[in-house]
Amino acid sequence: MKIHYYPGCTLKVTATQFESSAIASAQALGVEMLELQRWNCCGTVYSLANDDLIRQLAPIRNLIRVRNENGNAVTTLCSMCLNTLKSANLLINENPEKKRTINAFMDEEEDYDGGVEVVHLLEILRDRVGFEEVRGKVTQPLSGLRASPYYGCLLLRPEEIGIDRAESPTILEDLLKSMSAEPIDSPYKAECCGSYQTVDKADLVIEKTRDIVSWAARNKAQCIVVSCPLCFFNLDERQKDLAERESGTALLPVFYFTQLLALALGLGAEVCGFQKHVIDPRPLLSSKGFI
Amino acid sequence: MEARLSHATIHSDFVKKVEELSGQDLLACYQCGKCSAGCPIVEEAEILPSQVLRLVQLGQRDDALHSKTIWLCASCYTCVSRCPRGVDLSKIMEALRQIVLRKNLDHVKVSELSRKEMAKLPPIALISNFRKFTG
Ligand code: SF4
Ligand code: SF4
């Protein structure tokens, strides 16, 4: 199958390893991700103020691009892009008047009909490819890898936007099992990492990182698995900041789910960009014989 | 904290403005505190998220707008998914931030951030932070 793909800014700058491992893995599973020829930043956060329609233009414009390329659906990798695009789409589908105002304002564009479906790559793996199919394509089982899934907020909430149950998601666990890895459940898996507070209140994020990582380490997880470049930054970079303050802190590598998937599908470390991580995951992976 | 209550404060333009910007029925909240119980920033907050909402219900404009809590909120939507009354507190927090930001009072001063730290941060962190904390 083919699906249009909206990358968003961070996947082109600091999270290139997320993109390269995702495109290669999807391809190996028969899913061709076609990057939109034109796209713009979605704004990263959905505007919650009722009258703030101007900030809905950026996400809606991207959905118009999908329509321009005759698409009915678009996939994202970043949880924040997913949330912003999907929320803006829902807003105008539920509010015909806002839809009219936005379309009238963007008079240089074709009118947007609200008909693009926004899906996360994890949903494609679960609902269209199927985890049994993934299991069948695994050539390098990740046996013995104890991985703690961390969902954060925006893949799951608000409920009408989330891709799984808000309080007890299992989609990452199910994917990990299909690769023969051992998921380590955590009470922090759907707790916030502090998100954008990392810019001006890094200490708050360091404390959140401590909760998430230390629980995982105490429960013998060897790594953490995410789908959001901001969660990734916070857990990777802020975990190092935490370790610099307090010696003896265990350092757990953080992975995008697509990096583990690429390894399991036998696509090799070349598509995984492990050199970009602050906490180097390669010693763990080579100790397991995965690279 | 001293609260001055009157018909005028409870029905003030400030209360109407928050209702308008957030689209929420403020009086739907019965102060059970479930939102605060699950809020990830509650340990840092001097005023609980549910107390901020109580201040708004009672028209206590200055206390609500000066609370650190509105800037600690990370828009994580935990309160939204757990509120038994269907109140979207994340939208009320956004409304309060917007009331301040629209007066050109930025919470984050971009020129004061360390260049070295900024260079490390991914675009997603900077853009989301500036969208939430600058006007
Ligand atoms: S959970 Fe809902 S009803 Fe309870 S205090 Fe919070 S906003 Fe009010
Ligand atoms: S959205 Fe804000 S107030 Fe609500 S739980 Fe999250 S951080 Fe707390």
C-alpha cells in the first residue's frame, strides 16, 4: 500500500534516525510512505483557545496538500504532529462555521473538505499490516531485550485523538512482542515528561525524567521506547543532565520504536542513526548481538 | 489568600472572557480535585490546578492570572481525560495564558535564553514552548 507522509520539522533536523528507520521498515512491510511534495510546520501544539483560528491554518494547510496530491489519508511519525493535525481536522469537521471562516481566509488555496484521515504509523502497523504479519517478517528477533514503552501524552490524549486506550495503552507492547522483545510495563508510561517546559524549566523535566527512567531501571528494563521526538529529547538529553548531577544513576538508552523495528526486520544499523543519541545505545545492542 | 466575593466579581468580564476563550462551563466543576491528583506538575504548583479553576469561578482575576500554575501546565490533557464532569481544564489554562500573553506580556523572553542551551534543543521544543509562552 501507499500512503502520504507528513514528516514535520524535527524529523528533518534532530530526529533523522526516526525517519530513516521508519521509511525503511515500512517499505520492508509493504507500505510505501510518500513524503508530501510541499508541507509546512504544523505548529507542534494544537491551539486550545476558541477564537484562535489563525493557528489552525498551519495544520489545515498541510491537509490541503494531501488533497492536492489526491490523498485521502496521511501518516505521521511524530506524536505532536499527529495530535495537531488530527485535532485541527476534528475541530473543523465539528464546526462548519469555523471551517467556512478558515476556507474563506485561505482564499489562495482550494477549499478543504475535512476529508483527510490522519493516522500514526503505529496504527498502520496494527490495523493495516497487522502485528502477526510483522512477526512473520522478523529475521532478527530481539529476544532478551527488556524494553519499557513510554507513550507520553499526545499519542493517547485527548481520547478522541488518541490511537489507543488513554490509561492503559498496549500498542507499543504488542509491537515489541511481535519482535520477540520483552515489554516492561510501567505506571509512568502515559505520564507527561514535562514536554516543552524543557526550554525554560529544565529542572522540572529532569525530575519527570527521573521518575520515568528510575522506575524502568528498577524493574530491570534495559531501554525505553518512544514515538515522540520531544519525549526522546527529554528522556535522552535530560537523563544525561540528571546523571551529571547525581553519580550512580543508571543510564538507559532511548529508542524510537522504528529503530528496533528496523533491526528486527534485518535492515541493519545503517538506517538507525544510533550515533545521534546522547546515551549511546550501541553497547547494549552489540551485547545482545543485534548489531 | 484573601478573596473578595461579590456578585460583580463572579459575573465579571474576566469570567466571561475565560468562558469564551475556553468554551467551558466553569460552574460544571464541583471541585473534586481529580484533575489535580493526576497533574504531572502539581508538585511544583503553589496553587493546585483545581484551585486555579476555583479562583476563576469566583472571579478572582489577579490571583488566577498571577499563579505560576498556568505556566507550569504542560497541556498534557490528563485532567481532561479524567474529569468526571467533562470539564476541559487544559483549555481553561490556555485561556488564562492567552489573557496574559495578549497584553504583550511574554512568559518566556527568547532573548534571555542561553544560546548554548538553545542550540541543543530540537525545533519541536522551541516552537511548542514559544507558541505556549509568547504572544
Ligand atoms: S476533575 Fe473536573 S470537576 Fe473535579 S476539580 Fe477538576 S475540573 Fe473540577
Ligand atoms: S493539562 Fe495542565 S493542568 Fe491538566 S493535568 Fe496536564 S499539566 Fe496539569
